[in-house]
Amino acid sequence: MSGKKLSSTELNKLRKEAVQLRLSGETLAAIREKTGLSNPTIISSHKRFIAGGWEAINTGKRGRPKTALSGPDSQHDCLEHMLTDLPAENTLWSSQKVRDWFSTHHHDLSLKTINRYLKSWGITAPESHSTATPKEWLMQHHPGLNSVQGGALNGLSTDDMPARKVLKGGIASFTTPAGQTDPRVRGHFIYAQDFRGKLYWLATAEKPDSKLIIRFLALLSHQFKSEMILSFHCVPLERYTDIQQWLARQSQLTLLTYSASIQSTRPVITPAHGEKELTQSYVRTTMALTHLQRLEAESIQIMREVVSKADNPVMLYSIGKDSAVMLHLAMKAFHPSKPPFPLLHVDTGWKFRDMYSFRDELVKKLGVELITYMNPEGLEKDINPFTHGSALHTDIMKTEGLKQALNKFKFDVAFGGARRDEEKSRAKERIFSFRTADHRWDPKNQRPELWKNYNANKRPGESIRVFPLSNWTELDIWQYIYLEQIPIVPLYLSAERPVVERDGTLIMVDDERMPLKPGEVPMMKKVRFRTLGCYPLTGAVESEADTLPAIIQEMLLTKTSERQGRMIDHDSAASMEKKKQEGYF
Amino acid sequence: MAHSSEMISEDIVQYLKDHEQKSLLRFITCGSVDDGKSTLIGRLLYESKLLFEDQLAAVEAESKKFGTQGDNIDFALLVDGLAAEREQGITIDVAYRFFSTDKRKFIVADTPGHEQYTRNMVTGASTADVAILMVDARRGILTQTRRHSYLTSLIGIPHIVVAINKMDLVDYAEKTYTRIKEDYIEFARQIGIEQITFIPMSALAGDNITEPSNNMPWYHGTTLMGYLETVQVDDELMQKQPFRMAVQWVNRPNLDFRGFSGQLASGVIRPGDRIRALPSGKESTIATISTYDGNLPQAVAGQSVTLTLNDEIDISRGDMLTSAAEPASIGKQFETTIIWMHEEPLMPGRTYLMQIGSKTVTASITDIKHQVNVNTMEHLAAKKLELNGIGECNISLDQDIAFDPYKTNRDTGSFILIDRMTNNTVGAGLINFALRRSTNITVQHTEVNKAVRSSLKTQKPCIIWLTGLSGSGKSTIADLVEQKLLASGHHTYLLDGDNVRHGLNKDLGFTDQDRVENIRRIAEVSKLMVDAGLIVITSFISPFKAERQMARDMVEEGEFIEIFVNTPLDVAEDRDVKGLYKKARRGELKNFTGIDSPYEAPEAPELDLKTVEMTAEEAADKVIELLKSKGMI
């Protein structure tokens, strides 16, 4: 194997490996054998390490500048260089700087060609299509700006803005158009963009951290001597003391951050919106009912039975898509009356912020009663998923919380949104599921359900969980949401969101309570959620699906079942069943 | 399926539009563990590509651990649910699975085949449009095949598929298939099954499941999937029946709107149609069919709607709205077929709650005409129905209900029976026809009534019901109470074993069913005496809560005074005045309460007499005190 054919990143990896082997006492011959590097390379790497540590082992651009016409190779060369070094004069990269690099190392290219290259590498600002003026941008993305006077923002108000240069910035990843990333050019870039579209960036092969952000900010301040405001798409950076200290030492740059994707705060507009004629086929006049009509009629029949038989029913409302469908069905079942029962949200305090705002708006819009309950003991002891683990958190905040709420308000029947297709152990769950006075589910003591005849008789103290969506599948739920234009939490749709990777799962950093490793900065990624729960326990999936049909398409083509995103399931195959016996749902 | 996946990736909006129009078919699979039923369902799920990779991976891992197919995927593991049964390797309850193809969406009820689970099969069958009966080609028609066929025809599933499975193990021989088919047709004729489709297949190898099998060129019929995708759904048949809708809920958001919510069991309804409310018989016309999506021009069987009427007539939950031209029947006594679903057997004479549609009434089984042996279809005489027993029973209700025979309408002709003590669903029933024998008996209004008779006696009539073990002291206390009442000038009558067992009830023994009937008669006699204005004292062991409840329900509120003569078994056995306990212990006396027949102590008696703490005299005084405090005397 010849080292010459490798990219510098790969070569650097081999060089580090060689040094490691050398340090562990391997002979040169053995290292040569394992890494394929020549003796002089191994020796020089080792010397560099002794002189300057691990970083010093890295080599920059290798060999003499080529004069051949630019092609994929020259593009890779440029990217490799960009990932490890700054352009001449130690400024940030820009399309002009890339052009300069090509002129020096290869040959002259037009700025248009350079921009085409940049686009193909994914070096574009994600929100560059925005036509907002600087002032509008700041108002949209930092709505609290005018209300915060003095203090952290140095008396900044939108009126001061014309005086300052406004930039929008963020962190993004290189992506090739085919969606495949060449391992030689895998990396991220921190960028700033002015309102004429000009982009400045710093590239890195590693995950960016707070140190790199400081370096970027320093370069940016150095490059533009004027005062400026940087509107940065990232989690709030105040939590990093090093960034805070750096910001405190200078007055030239004001850093504002926003993490919610602007799109995600807007109400979801389904593609069917405004095309009501298309969905009219759903209310058909032909005789045969469609499968969704049959399911809808069945769920409504179940809800009306419960309301007629229960003393004090309640609907468990989790804010998720199944709850959304269940609530919509309840609106239908009792129309023109309001559903004759309240909604109960057993809160853990760790739901996504978007979920809370969605819940409050929806309840207001529909005019239904909502009870929220949080386990006071858990709250007092600050039970959270990070220090106490997912199992204990779920048990205390969710399972115990639910039992307490049902006892406190003396609810005897509770609607739940569980479906039989969700998990194998649920395939046998009755629609009316009986619970003892201490809320336990006894698999041996469940009643047979014949025809549409549900026996809801019970003794005082006993309760029933009723699952009107039992016979719906995940596809049915989505299709019904699509057809009926039911509002759902925007988190189900893909948008740029700040995420960190934990044990192979992408976790959204929804607020400052999420612990980060020292210096770790969450990446902005286009992600969405297949299920919604507590944000630290809910895995995001990388996705481009930002419409309902796209979600359904993705769901049908992605062959992983729904609850995989939820960490509570991962314990064992029978864990759901165990949770049910304990009264989890 | 290839078509679907292409469409999903290329034109999802069109796919959704197509999918939206699919109909729903519910079917049930019947067979024993060895017939390959779970394998078939696993195969259908697999072929419809509805398994997720993580599910497949989990099943592959489990196949190695629990599987019976060596290193191959054990499809059966895809469908076995609960942990306990996974370890046992058998399915123990009804499980529902979901899949869809290009043409239809399916819900499968997977039910186990063992005899003791008749209950599960009836449950699964009650909502099915099609039944697939699994037959092992090596073993042919077995007793259980006959049982499943009988049950499917009883529950009235319109379409039956006989899946002759494991053809790979009989070398795909046409002869085997033909022999089994002929055997089955012969049997089916006897029990009146007409619509049968036979499909030779191998669920394990995939023959004739979705693709026609190359191994059986002699078979020219449809594949199983082909059949399921094209068979007509029951729904549309129900739309041709006359209109029926049980009122589930009266929708009254304000004074201007009064709607009746329910799901159409059959028929089609449009505004202007004339309807009749049952059992009241009042008529009106439909004003609107109100839904969340606006008023509808029509509603069909299967839809859940809210109807408003043009006239204000009194209708509440439990009533049935029917076509005025072809209304449902009304009845109070019926011949029914009952499938018993509980360990505690059905007893004639005992009262149960009957839930039919949205109505709940009190019912008692007046007679078990015969029990059906589900394996041989023979009719057997029976005094009670045990778990999984099926019997033709006469049933009597406390009020009129609207109904249709089960054969014409599965929704308005079916009911469940609920135990009044435990609240369990203990039985399922089908109405065959109404019995007309009591329709002409009406209550005659008379001038002299209970109030008049009792005021003459200056007392309030009541039943003092003493219950307790044999030897607890009931008769002694009853005697003392009657003496004390007579002494103060009251009119009484004492019913006890001596004056009842020798006459009115001399045809009854001591089995559980006979005890139930014994108490029913005593309760009826007591009721007549209460009507006569007497204070009735009864002294019977009356071991079952249900019968004491029945007696309580027969008279007016407050007229039934339950007194628990509370003597522990060891004390009563020690006294053994008549030497009965000794006899029972020696086995000479069967069904003796406390020894080999249960005594269910009252939970909330009006009076609890702990006889070990007091004399019989004191106990009788307490009863008198209670009567005074209640204002009876």
C-alpha cells in the first residue's frame, strides 16, 4: 500500500496509529507491516509527536500544486485543505478565497464555477432562501429582543440595528448531492452569512466544539472590523463558560442564538389544505365503507358507550399523533356537544417545548377542558432522566403520576391511545382493559369482547382503560391525520434542530437542562421524531420529510418499527407487558 | 406487493389516494397449535411486507432461542404475543393482527384451537366476515375441525375457507386433497354450512398463499390471498336489511338541539324517512343526519351518526330506532342459544344482567332445553352449563326489548350475560325467536292492594331473611322472633325447610341448580305473602349471594331484611344437632353446605348476629329492635 494514494485525513490517521504503535514498543518493521507507511514517515511522525503532541502529527496539503485541469481530485484536494487549514492571510473561507486557492494550486476558475462546487459540497447556508431584511430577520428569530433591555444585550434594540452589520450563522455538515458523503471530505463548517448572501466559514473534520466556535468568532471579528450582530442557529451558547468569557472580553460582536427552527413554530399546514375537494371523496356516497370509515365509526361507538356507562371518564392526552387522532374522534363522536370529559396530561416536565405550546393552543382552540398533573414527589426530588435513568424517571413521573392523578380526581374510566399493532404483547389487549383498585392489569382476568357489546360494569375502586384506537395501525393514523387535516406537533415534520448523539441515538437539545460534554456543541441537523415523549428519552431520525405524505412515504419505506425511537422499550422484548401490568398504560 | 413499493417511492400521494379507498375485511383463523395456523399468519404478514426490519431481526434471534424450524425463520414467533405463552409455546387468547395489500386492509383474529378455548373462538368469530379453518393434510378432518365448523356456523360467519395445509408433507398429492374435501362436504351438509372454499396449501413453503403453487398444477382455484382480497364484505349485505340503530347517547348541547347518537346496525337512512322508536312504538321522521363534517344526505349500516327527528318524542339510551315500515320485534321471553364463558356454571333460575345493544336488563334462564356437544353436535339433557358449554335456553326478562333474530341481524340479535356479583361477562347469547306464551298475561289492576291489606294489620310487610350454615341457629331464632311478633299482635308467617321441602319443593334435591330453584320458589312465595301484608320470616341456608340478591330484587326497596346468622363452621359442626355434619364428613351426605358445597357469606347484611357472643333470645331481641328502628312494627 502506498501512502501517496491516500487523502491527508486518512494518512494522518495512519500516522497517528503508527505513533501509537511506536509508543507501545513495536518495531519499525512491524509498524510498516501494519500501517503500510515507510520508515521515514513513521520516524518523522514520531518526532513530530514528541515535539508538538498529537496535533503536530497531522500534515497539511501534500505534494506540489497540480497544474492539471480541475476535476473531482482537485475538488477533493481543496476540501481536504479546507478541513485542516485556513486560506492565505488566515481569514475565514469564502467563495473568493476558494477561487484564490484554485488559482494558486490548479488554475483559474470563474466565481460561478466555484459557487457551483460549493453548492455540490453542501456549503450553503440552510436558510439562504429567506428574503427577510436584517431587521425582519432579527424580529422573527429573536422575538424577545425588544423586551430585553440592557444587561446581556448591552441595551441593544432593533432601532440600533441599521448601525451594525447583521450576519446570520450556524453549523452545518458537508453533504454531496447524492446524499453520500465521501469519507475523505466528511466534516462540518461553522458559517456566517451577510444579507447579500455572502458566506464566510471555518471547516473542520471533527465535531465542532466551543473552542472552535471561539476561534470562528475571533476570526470573524478580526476580519470585519465593524460592530456586528451574529444571529446564530444553535442552542443557547451562554451555557459554555469559555464562549461566555470570550464574549465578555470584547464588545464588537453581539451573539444571538435561536434553536427552534422557524418552520417548526408555524402551524402545520397539511398538503391537503385548501384542496378540500380532493378529500371529499372520503365522505363518499357510495355504499361500501372504506377501512378508515369503519375504524372511525367503531372508535366513535366505543367512546359513546364509555360516556354512557362511566361515572367520571377522562381522556389521557399525551400530545402525540395518536392522542391527536383520539381527540379528533371525540370531537366527532359528541358533535355538536363538546366531549363530555376532560383531557388529562400526565406531565413529566421533560416534554419538548413545542409540545407544551401545541397543547395549550389546541385546547384553547377546541374549547375542551385540560387537566395537567405532575407527580409532586417526583418534582420535589427532581427526578430526571439524566441522573435517575430512564426506567426510574418513567416509573415515577409517568406510571406513578398517572395513578396519582386517576386517584386524585376519582376517574373511573380513562381513554388511552394505544394500538394493538404497536407491539406484539398488545395484540391481545382488550379494548376495555380492567384494572384492579391499585391499577394493576391482570392478564388472566380480562373479559371477552363479543360483537360490539362492551361490558363496563365494575366495582367501586376498580377502573377501566379504554383504547378506542385498538384496531388502527400506524399507517391508518397518519392517513387519517392527512385526510382530516388534524393538527399535529411540528416535531413530527423534519426541520433543522440541535441534536447530540448519545449511544447511537440522536437526542434533541431542547433546553439548557440537557447535560453536554465539556465544550460539546450540538449539531443542527434536519431531523424529525417518529414518536414524542420526554425529549431526553426520544430519539430523532435524520430525515428530509417535511410534509405528511413524505412522512408516510418514509414510514412505509423505512423498515424499523415505531417504538424504536423510544428508549424505554429497549430493555427486553417483554418489557411493555411488564409496564402494562404495573399500570404504565 | 412490488407494485405498492414502487408506487410508495414514486407517487406517494396517489398511493395514499388508492389506499384510502380500500375496504376492510376481518377474518378469523381456527386450528390447533400443530396445524400451522401461526405459521400461516406469520407468512401473510411477511408476504405483505409489513414486517419491520427490527421485528424480523428480533424474530430471527428468537427463532434460534425458541424456534422449531432449525435455522429458518419460525413465522409462528411473529405472532405469539405474551411472554408466558412464548415460553409455553402455545397461544392462549384472541390476538388481533393487521396487514394490507394493494386491494384491502385486513384484521386477523388469531384464536387457539383447544377445546377449553371455545370461548376465545366465539369471541374472535363474533366480528369476523370470513373464517379460515386449518386442516393438517396428514391428519384430515378431526374432531376439532368439526367443532370449529359448528362454532363458525353458529356465530353466522358467512364465508368459510377450508385451508388444507402442509401439502408439502403429503407430496402435494391431489388424492389427499380430494379425500379431505369430500369428507368435509359430507360433514358440512349435516350442519347446514353452504358457502365453502377449499384451498390446498403449505404455509411453511408458501404454496398457494400469494402465488399459485407450481407443486400443485392440478389445483385451479384461487390462492388464499386472492380469495381474501375479493370475497364480499358483510357490511354491504347489512345495508340491504331494514334500518336499525340502538340509541347510545342523547346529544343535548342546548335547548335547540336534541340528537340521538348511535351506530347503524343495518339499513340506509335519509332525512324524511319514517322511523319508529322501540319499545315505545312512537313514530316520527328523520330531520337531519348530523355529523362533525356537516349534515349527511344519507347514512348506511356501519356508520356512527347523530339523528334529529321532526317530532319531540321521548327517547333515551337503550331504545332502538327502526324503520317504521319494517320495525324490529318486541319481546320479553326468548328461545336463545347461550355460549357459557365462565368457570362458575350457568344455573337456571339465577338472574343475570343481559346487555343487548345499548340496553341492559335483568334476565333469568327459565329452562335449559338441551346442551349441544360441540364435537358431535348431539343434543344432551343438562341442568347447568359449564365453561365452554353451549345450550339452547329459554330466557325471561324483566322488561320488553326490541330485537331481531340473530340469523337476520348479528347486532340486534346478540347479547352478553353479566354476573351481578362479580361483573364478569359470563355468557354470550343469540336470540333465536321470541316465546309468545306470556304475551297475553298483563297485570290486573285491583282495588285492594298491599298497602290496604297491611294498614289493616297496622304493620309494614317485609321478608326477614335468615341465612347461615346448617346448625347455626336459624330455626331457633326464627321461632323466637315469630313468637315475639305474635305476642305484640303482628301477623306473620314462618317459611322453613319443614313446611317447604315436604310440599312445594319436594321435587328438588341438593345440587347447586336445585338449591337455586328452591330459593327462587321460596322467594316467589314470600313475595306473595308480603303482598298479603304479612311479615314473612324465612329460615334457609340460602348459600348463594346471587339468589339472595334475586329475592331482594323481587320486593320493594326496604322490604327485604337480610340477617346473617353468623356461626363459624367449627362451632356449627360441634353443635351438629341433627347429626348431619357427621354424616357429611363420612361422605353419606353429598353437597352439604360448608363441607363439599360452598357458603357465600353476605357482604352487607342488615343485621349480623354473631351467635357465639349471644344467646338465641338476645339474637331474637336484636331482630325485633331492628324492625322497630326501621318502622316496620
